[in-house]
Amino acid sequence: MKTIRQTYDIKAPADRVWQALVDPKVIEEWGGGPAKMSEKAGAPFSLWGGDIHGKNLVVDAEKQLVQEWYSGDWPKPSKATFTLKEEKGAHEGHASKAKTRIDLLHENVPDEEEKDIADGWDTFYLGEIKKLLEKEKT
């Protein structure tokens, strides 16, 4: 089993990044299909019409989301942890200057799927969240 670590700096406040992770309406803006998601620990989720599914293990609003994560027909889940940290800009309180760092730790990824899953985070998931949220600023 492999571990994937990625970091994204997104020019948006943590509440907007959080919303992009947990709000089905926003997920459907950046994702590729129907999404079922909740901000409740223990709640099941489903993305891309069920291609990715699992349940929320830890939900700490705007700080951390930990999910039991299946892709396709994996016999055992992996674990995806999203940790958010907002950094205010030079002018305190200006949301437009806020930036959020999101650290992804994806554990127990099947060896043969590591490259595809790592690329997928950038191409279809966190990279798309970054594009969506940064596009809103212009």
C-alpha cells in the first residue's frame, strides 16, 4: 500500500475551501457528476455517481476532514485526510487576501493505482477546487 501527500495553496478563505469539500452543490461545480456529501461524522458520501465513495470519519469544520475512501471496487478502504490552514493577507480581515493551504494525506492506496490516484487528485479533485475558487476572484 502507498501513501500520497500533496499540498495546495488556494487563494480563498478556509470557509470557501471547506464548502468546496463538503457542499454537494459546490462539488458538482468542480466535480464530474452527482455528489452526495455531508458535514457529519459517520455520514456516507458518494462522488462521480459512486465511483468514489466511503464515509466521513472526522469532521472539524474548516480545519480537517478525514474520510474512509473507496475508489471503484477496492476491497479495503483507503483513508484521505484533508487539513486546512488559513493564512490571512497583509491586511488583516480582508477575505480577498486570505489564502488557505490544504494538505492531503491519502493512506493505504493500492500500489498499482498510486500514480493514477495521485494524478487524479490534481486533475480531477484538488486541482479543480483550486481552479474554481481562484476563478471566482476575478
